[in-house]
Amino acid sequence: MPSPSSAASRDEPVIRDRGDACPGALRLHAADDGHLARIRIPGGLLTADAAVALADAADRLGDGHLDLTSRGNAQLRGLGAGCGGELAAVLTAAGLLPAAAATHERVRNIVASPLSGLDGPLRPDVTPWVGELDRLLCASDAAAGLSGRFLFALDDGRGDVTSLAPDVNVLGLGSGTAVLWTHDDTDAVAVAHRDAARAALAVAEHFLDAVRAAGTKAWRVSELPAEHRPESGELLNRLQEKGISAERAHGFRRRTGPGPGPGVVVGPDPDRVALSVLAPLGRLTTAQWRLLTASAAAAAGSLRLTPWRGIVVPGVDAATAPAALARLAGAGLVTAPGGPWENVTACTGRPGCAKALADVRADARAVVAATGAPVVGAPAGGAALPVHWSGCERRCGHPRAAAWVDLVAGPRGYGLALAGRGGETARPVRDDVPATATDLTAALATADAMVQQTQKTQQQRT
């Protein structure tokens, strides 16, 4: 069984011989179910009015659904081939396309800690950095050379988004310092909060220089040859050239943390809370989406899309929060922890993707409906492993923050493996599992037994 693909797991650099074909809002992708538009939402920060515009576009131009991506962006599917101009006008009016959209809209890949500024005063609020970095990116001629896959992470110290294998990591500390690194957190540099966004752009521009020097046309830092990957000494020089005061972050080690779970998020204001919900398999009907936007409009007027295919609604009246959650749950969204959809993700699969060998979303739903989604890796080891369903060997959208259970459709059924973080390793479990709820559930139970035995062995050794 092939191991999951990952640039980070390769010993040799990736040699690109073509441009990046990543879809955008202006560059529509032709899929089997119509055209697809991927709308970058920097930091996942979205006004309620802009969210309504997306729902209107999905109803009028698409298939009546919105998809959430693993980078906190939104996708419209089922678009007509000739709707690009109309869609661009809608997105521009909603403030979802920058003035430099023609050259920069696909490089605005910024994730940020979704609960930043909402759940307590102990961490810096990185949301202002999102808008600043977005403006700087769109104003940089050099940044137009970034691929649509290059990723910035703005983390408020909890380690949630820096766990997503970004290319430029910016982690805020409560001391007024932000720590930056690319591929190696032990080789990080520190700048002041006020310089965090400028420093992130400078690091990305340095990456582009390294790509030219390496001659590989790499799309991401992990694809560069080791000798060309940015080091702290080079980053310090680049930052100083930009007038940014920086120093080595001696003794720093990256932090890891989970994304927000579903439920009520309590912050310092007892009268205002945030609601966190998950969309099963990252797909919402426009009716579900409009219910969320109505909740947002009645609160702070904004939503936050998360890289875990969830939505956070800030500023909700604490007294009305339980009723609001009940309405969202009634609409089919996940509003409480412990449900079967928390750890299940999937690519598009059939019929939307021509490369897919199975309708993975239907198969995932069948297993959940029949069994409540078998849990792998808990309770003996604590948190359960994510289970990701892929329609082909590309494994689009697979988890990057942790190990996961890897289900890949093949010509004779599913291959099942236990994949390491970032895809570095994979332990085969079964090949050619029949695509029935009974057989898939049994195979997942085998995977769980393997994980439990590994955890038991490790505990005995310690």
C-alpha cells in the first residue's frame, strides 16, 4: 500500500515543471459536477453581509451548497462555465476580492487561531495581524509569485494553526514578542508584535529568492532542497534589511494544540459568548449557512471559518446561546462534543471529482449512520485519531496536525492504513476493504485494536 504523499516526507526536493493550477475565485476549476470556485477568506474572518453574498451566489450560480476547506476557505461548486464575471462582481461587491485580485487572490492563504481574542486575555489577539498581512501581500509585487498552496499561519500561542504544516509560522507570545519560523521551530527568530505581519511577508519573499536560487520551482518551503531552506541567520539579515528589529529565539520550541471543539466558548465577558459548530464533512446547504449568518448578524456581525471545517460565531448574547445552538443542531450542524462527526473528514469524491474511485462522502455517512462512526485511538490513548476518506491516492484535504486513519478508495475497495503526522509513515491495516458499512466498520475496528496495542506497549515501556 503506498504511503500518503507529503512533500515533507521526501528525502529529495520536488522538481516542479509546471505552474500551480490551484483553483481560485477567478480561476475556476472544471470538475465533474460543474465548475468550482475557491474563495480565500484570510484568517477565516468573514462579515455576516459577505456570508449572505456567498449564500446568494451558491443559490443563484452554484448547487446550493458551500464547502469549507482545510484552510478555512470557502468553495462554491456546480458553477456554470460562463459565470466567472458575474461571480467576480458579487465577490468584489462583498469585499471578498482585493483590488489586486487578478494577480494576488490565490496567494491570500492565511490561517489564524479561530478563538483568538474570544476565550481569554492571556494570549495576544492575532486577528488584527490578518488584515495587515493581507494588505501587505496584495501590495507586494513579489508576493504574486507565491503558489496557491503557500500557507501563512498566525497563531496566538495555543499552537493550533502552527500545527497545520504552514510555510510561514508566526506565533504570538504574551510578552509582546512574536516568533517566526519556516521548516524548523528550533531555528526561529523573534520580532515585536507590531512587526509580525511585515516580518511574515519578508520571510515569504525570502522563500521566493530561495526558489530562484534552487531552480526547482518549489511551491512550498518543504519542497526546497535542504541547503536552500531559509535559516535564522538569513532571515535575520532579510528582516534587518526591511528595518525590522529581530533576534534569534533561543530555546523556543513549537507548541501544539487542538482546534476549537463544538459548543459554547466562554470569554472574559460573562454576557457575551461565542458559538462553535462543525459542518459534517465540511459541507453546508445554503439554508444551514443562512441560519449561521442570521446568528452572526444578531451578534457581532461576523463569523470565523476554521481549518477544521467549523464555524465560530462571536459576540452572542449568553442568555440566548442555548436556544441558538439548539436551532443550529436542529439544522444538522454539530454543536456539542463527543459526536460521530468530530473526527471524520473526506475529499469531494464521486460524482464531483473525475479522479475519485468512490463516493467517499456517501460511504462515510453510511458508516456513521450504521455505527455512530467507530472511534480509533480512544479511550486508552485519549483523543481519537481523525479518520479521512479519500477517493484516490492524492488524499486531498487529509489532516496535517496529527496522525490519522487513512481510508483510500481503490479499484477493488478501500485501502486502510495508520498514517503518521504529515504523511511521513504509514502502517498498512487492510487492503481492498469492500465498500459496505459492515466491512468498513470491521476494518476500522481492526485499526483501533492496532492503535490500542501500540499505546499499551508504549505505556509498558515507560
